[in-house]
Amino acid sequence: MPMNFSEIPENPFIFLSWVTAIGLFVSLTEATIKIRIQKRNNYRKRVELISNLYPKKLA
């Protein structure tokens, strides 16, 4: 029996619950990606600062 997705459920609470759940999932995913990028950028900056303070070639 094929499902007809064009019909909106009669109970708007169910529809709003699905929209909210999808929105929360998207928001959490976006926040996780932003945090990972920020951590990686902070690590790279720290490594660059340390390498500038302590050069490899000492005359």
C-alpha cells in the first residue's frame, strides 16, 4: 500500500512535532560542525604561535 505524503495529518500537533524535531536535529548538527571547526582553527593558531615563539633553526 503506497503512502500518500501529500496529505497533511489531521492533527496539527503531530505535524508541528515533526517540524520541531527536524529543526532541532538540523540545529544540533550545525552547532556541532561549528564547534569542531572552531576547535580546529584554535588548535592551528596555537601551533602557529608556538612555532613562532620557538623557531626550529637556532643560529
